[in-house]
Amino acid sequence: MYIRSVLQMTVWEVINPLLLKLKRKRKYKFGTSFKGLNIGCGTDNPDGWLGIDGGPSIFLSQHHGAITRIFFRYFNMSKNYSWTEYVKKIKSSPIIHHDLSFGIPLPNQCVPAIYSSHFFEHVSRDDAKSMLCECFRVMQSGAIIRICVPSLDEAVRKISSALEAYKLGDTSLVQKFVTTNFVGFGNKYSNHRWMYNFSD
């Protein structure tokens, strides 16, 4: 357990941020051979789409071999996939290892569609506005953007229900809002930075 924590912290806090910073000005050209751009995709990227994510698992996925196999064992991917499934998954479509706070590393008007699921709530509202400007910069004329984020209204409803239960003596529901098992790292994308409702 200790080795896993040290390894994860070293990769997340030292190695990955350094790699992302070194590559911050790199630009990529993919022509128009992809269906769309998947922002903050993690390792879940559909066939034919180009993904962008800054997680260390993306960098490791691009360097198959003994080191990747070791990191696979000590990171969460091994809980969800076998090694064979993981390799197949990460080889199915290209994913750029990039920190989106440096912008989208693609030329103007080259993307036919943009999709993002559960990423924008991990950046501040100002950073989200900057990223949307970047999205519009790279989108082709007539392109569609679809963004999925968790509902602030639903979160507030759950908090209200937990408070009502608390008033009646049940402390179990409110615990998830006042305690955490997260010991985590300082990665800027680790937590929710801004939640949205329909009026935002």
C-alpha cells in the first residue's frame, strides 16, 4: 500500500506535470480523418475520435512495455480491466497527452465535432470560458459541441434530503457531504471546481 501511494504521488505530482509543461507548446495535425474531439476523455475514447487528456495513464498508454505494465498494476486501471483489455482500449483510438489549460493543441477550424463528459466541472468557471473559446477556435463551420456535466440542482436536492434526515436524527446521509476518504494529491483536476445548473 505504501509503495503504491508513493508511486502514484510521484507520477501525479512530479513526473506528469513536468511532462505536460514540457509539451505545452506542441501542436498536432490529424487532417480531417477523425469524427470529433473528445475533451478530458481519460482512457474512454470511442473509435474514430481524437481524445485529449492530461492524466498520467494517457502518457503511459502511449509507451507500451514493462514500465507501463508496472504502472498499470499500481494504478486504478487494473481494477477495471485486464492488461489485454486495457491495451486494446488504449490502442483503439488516438489520445493526445496534453494539459488543456495550455489550450487545445490543434490548428484553427479543423474539428468536425466536440464532446466532453464530466470534465468541465473540474475547472474554474473562468477556465471553462477560456476552454470554450478554444473549442470554438478549432471547430469547423457548422460543427456541434456537446458537453455533459453533473447537475448542481440534483446535488442540492441530495444535500437538502440529507439535512432533512439529519434533523430527524439520521446522520448517515449527511456524512458524504462533511467527510471524505480522499487523501489525494494536488492535481488541479482532482476535484470539482464549479458545478452547473440549467440557468448557468
